[in-house]
Amino acid sequence: MSVMPLKAPPEEGSYPWEDLLRTDRLPHIWCPECGIGVAVSCFTAALSRSELDMDKVAIVSGIGCTGRVAGYMRLDSFHTTHGRAIPFATGLKMANPKLKVVVFSGDGDLISIGGNHFIHAARRNVDMTVICVNNFNYAMTGGQVGPTTPLGAHCSTTPYGNFEHPFSLPALAASSGAVFVSRWTTLQARRLIKSIDKALRKPGFSFVEVISACPTLYTRKNNLGSGLDLMRAFRDRSEIRHDAPLDELAIDFGGKIVVGDFVDIDKPTYMDAIDSSMETALGENYARIDALQTVLAERRALRDT
């Protein structure tokens, strides 16, 4: 595989993975002390060690604070409509199976309006990596209650505390069929880098949840202090338990946050299943899409000579 050359060693004061960012679009829109920047740094670090050909990596985001990530990455980037990042990414993968497709978005975009797409992409085992930054509320639109807001937490639409039972995202992903499932907070940056690297290398639907602070809205509404206070809370509340049972991964307001790599299994991807089924049914009359692409590329080359 060809690998995008990185600056080595980086110049003093420069960012080591600068080649993976659209630096002309900086400064970014995120609030001070927000954890999305840490998640992006961990993602770029994981990309740099993944040995992927960056010309064959596509990143897709939806709407929301985290949905702006795609616009800052020096990759083939797609900023899609609310809740539709995963079906858009599925189309990319099916049209060009040689692509490594990454969906990078937030809990509101992926799990609320996009929840149906999330569970069915996991069920089908579509070959993509989904990174979800979970800050427990709809941060871009005013801090409303979301599908991951812990019971009792205060949001702009639940001033007396949330009474809706939240999703446990690792349990949702695993029970839907994901082959790799992980969760870390923005405090555990090195471990997060390793897990994203594993997810990028894993064939099938891989999922990484990143628990992040939202200092402007969720943190303030719940009197949780500064961003540094949140980091201390992540340190004190995190409990690393690889392979923890799915029914023990729920996050209670002020309670423990179980982190780690919870699922790592192997099974045929969606495209593998399609090819196997169609080859059984049609035999030599069926051509895999990657074979068709090779033929089309050869024809284009002949046409251009």
C-alpha cells in the first residue's frame, strides 16, 4: 500500500499530522474545552499509523458540532444531511469497495434521527468505521435532551432532569451486529488512538464511542465545572474493563463510565455476503463489483490512449 507521506520529524511548534488537516480552514468552530478536538487528534494519529492509502480513505459526517469534522480533514470529505451520514457512507462503500469509509459524527446525528440507519448498517455488517463523539446532548442547537442523556441530567428541554431512559451505545452497536465495539473518554487519548487504529483495520462495521465534554451547554447546565474538572471526573469515574458484559455499559449521571474494547469478532461483511449469495445463485454469470471496476478501468485506459 502507498501511504501519504507525513512530515518527519515535525518542525518545532508544528502539528505532527498537519498533512491530514485542511489547515486553511482553521481556526475551527468548536468551543474552548470541547473534546471534539481531542477526538480529531486521536483520529489523525490513528490514520497515520494505519498504513492506509489516504487517497482511498473517505470521511462522512452529518449535522451537529461533530458533523463539522469532515470539513477539516484533508481527505475525500462529505458533509451530509442530518442523520444520513451512514446511508451515504454505505452508498460510497458499495459503489467502490476499495475505499476505506469512515463516518465521524455525534450522538444526536447518528443515534437519534440517524438511529435506524445505524442499527441496520451494523446488522448488515457494512464495512465502515463509525466514530461517535457523545456529549450527551444536542450541543449545536441549544443543548436539548438527546438519546444518550443520562437519567436525571439537566438539559434545555429537561430543566427538572431527564426522565427518558438513554441508549448505551456500545450495547446498541454490539446487539445490532457490529464486529468491533469500543468506548473511551477524551482523557484516555493513547488508548483511544489504539482503538481507532484497530477499528480502521477491522473488516466490517466497527464502532468507537468517544465520551466528550460539552462545556458550553451540558456541563454548565449540570454544574460540572470547567473542562479540567471534566477531565478529572473522567479520570475518577472511568473503569477500564475490556470485554465487559453489554448490560454493564450503561452510563448513570455521576456514576462510573466503563471504557475499553468490548467486542472484537469476525464475520462476513455485507459485500462478502452479497458476492457469496449471488455467486451461488448465478455462478459464472455473476461478476463482483471490484472485477467490474477493473474491467472499466482497463477500458478507460484503452480509450485514453
